[in-house]
Amino acid sequence: LLASTDTPAVNMHLSPRVTGFPGMSIDTTDPRHRALVLEAMVADVERLVQRFGVGRVIVENAPWDPTPPWHIPRPALLPEVICEVVARTGCGFLLDLAHAAIAALHLGVDPKAYIRELPLDRIQETHITGLAPHWKGWTDHHPMREEDWTLLAWALDRIRLGDWPEPRVVAF
């Protein structure tokens, strides 16, 4: 598929399922659970890197999603965990602004502060979509709200000013 479409990279969401970690709560703050989630994500990415090569793999930050089938555990959302996965595997980064906003809102931090902690020097792609309230908190793939436009403008300014690399692809 990569060859026939000339797709430059394989994209992987950093979204392990808490069901893969027996006894782990989805909202765990236990450092041992953080380490388990980190090691599992590194192992998953390394399998892709071995198959396709480090220059062809990019990882995407995930949103908070406690619903089946996702059940994404809290440690997978932490910027320091995402940064360590990228550093240890050497892969690129796909910044999904909506996913970052959802994760930040769940973690109780400002979305811009959350995004600033991600591996922005490795950005290769960026995804943009609007958010909407949902019984689980927030969900993406909705029309843009004023807050979404503001976050996008801020991100584009970071690129224009040279704070972040220019992504190869921006999907809106």
C-alpha cells in the first residue's frame, strides 16, 4: 500500500488499551503503571520501525477516550511519555491538535501548555478538527468552535515563527 500510494509514512496512534494491562485503572497515576504503558508503546512502535524503517514511522498523540474499544490509560496521554517514546524509537511525530486539547482538558491543564511539552521538534504531520462536548468529556471530528480556531491560529503562528518545524502534511 505504501508503494502503490507513495505514502511517505506509516502513522500509529499512541493508544494502548487499559484492558491489555490487568489490574490497571484507566485513570492510574501509579509510576509502575506509567512504566508499563511506556514500555508497551515503545515495543509497539519498534515493531513498525523494524518493518518500515525509522524514517517512515510517525506516532500520533491520542485523545482521552475511556469508551470501548479504546480504553486509553492516562499514562499514554502524558507528554513526557510521548516524548520518551519518540526519543527511544527515533520516529517522527504527528501532532493532532484536537487530540491534544481533549487530553489536556482531561488532565486538567491548559491545551497550549500541554502541547508545548510534546515532541514538537519531530513534527511531520498535523491534524486539525473541531471538538464537541460528549458524555465522556469531549470528542473530535466536529465543526470548528471559536476555541478550536484560536488553538489552530496559535499553532500556525508557532510554525510561521520557526518555533516548530513545518509539517509535511496538514489534514483539516
